Amino acid sequence: MCVLWLAMAQAAHATGTDPAPEPPLQTLAESWAHKLLETRNTPGQDTPLRPEIVFGQLDSRLQLAPCGRVEPYLPDGAKLWGRSRIGLRCVEGPSLWNVFIPVTVKVWGPAWLVTRTLAPGEVMGPGDAQLGEADWAENPAPVLVQQGDWLGVATSRSLAPGQPLRHNMVRPVRVFDSGTEVKVVVTQARFHLASSGRAMSHGFVGQPVRVKLGSGKVVSGRVKRDASVAVDM
């Protein structure tokens, strides 16, 4: 009789029609987040990036009521970039609830990594950084992707080997002061005309500056590394 009862119980379990249980909340959030990252554009989309999602844990003290359908969502003001959170709300159940799960989204991509200790104000040369990989989302400041973005510019603070270069770590080099007489090269079509004038503000490499010519006319141009000002007409 015992053997018969066990066989009947196993058969009943095998042919049961109970619905499949809902996936764990973290599994649901992970699947949703990965799909969202695949369909949404991320900063630097023209550069190959590799996202990585690290999930935290829900508060173990939570006592959530059974729910027929849980809907993941991104809270207002949140984004899947760096430290963030994903909302999980019950939309079908006797007692509706809403919880949040912490998440850290790392976005790995090419970056220029510092090769030696640099003091504030040092002008960076070709050997001061090398191509590598870094987490773009670790810091809000954009990563410098092109070598021309940092080569020949000055550091704005101390930098340690291995740090990825970001926009807030460098600043243009100042090559002349306001009131200095500078060379002005005006380019129009294929013609180049050289003149001189007085700078109306400090000159930083790659930055715009206004120059007052001897005729009294004021022109705007971009500061070159040789302390001249290039004006395109």
C-alpha cells in the first residue's frame, strides 16, 4: 500500500498543472537591464564599448506579498551608467509593492592610461600615456579618446600611473598673456596673410582668442602651439 501511494503521488506531481513560478527578482532585473543596454544608445556609441552589470542585493528584511506579475523599470533621473538602481513593482497581486535593487553599470572601452607620475602643470608628451582599457562609467568626466586631446596639454592635478585620462585632468597650455603682441595668420581660400595685433585675453593652445589689429579691427582666431593666432575668413 505504501509503495502504491508513493507511485500515485509521484504521478500526480508529474502531471500537475501548476503555473511556472515567477523568476527571482534579481534574475528578472538582470535580464531586463541587459536587454535595455542592447537597445539603448550609450555615450561614445561610435567607439566599441563592453558593458558589465554588477547587481547588489535587495534588503533581506523585506517581506513581499505574492505577485502575479512584476515589472522592472528605471526610476526618474536614473540611468544605466555607473552607480544606479532599478525599480521592481508588483502590477498584479493582492497587495501591490515597489522596491529598488542597487546596480553598478561598468562600461569598458579604449582609454589613454598614464604611464608615470605627473605633477600638476606638467605638459604631457607622447610617452606619458599609452592605449589601454578603462571603465568609462566610473567617473562622470568623459574619457579622452584621441591622442590629440591630451598631447601637448598640461595636467590640471597630480596623476598616477594607470589612471585613464579624462577631460577634467588636463587643461590647455597658456602661451601668451593678454595685451601681448602676437602674430596673426589669416587664411582665405588658398591665400595666407600674416599680420600682427594685440591679444585681448590670455592665449591657450587650441582655444579661441580675440586680437586687435593695428588698423583697429578686431578678429577672432584659434591659438596655435607656436603662440600665433590662426584666423579663417
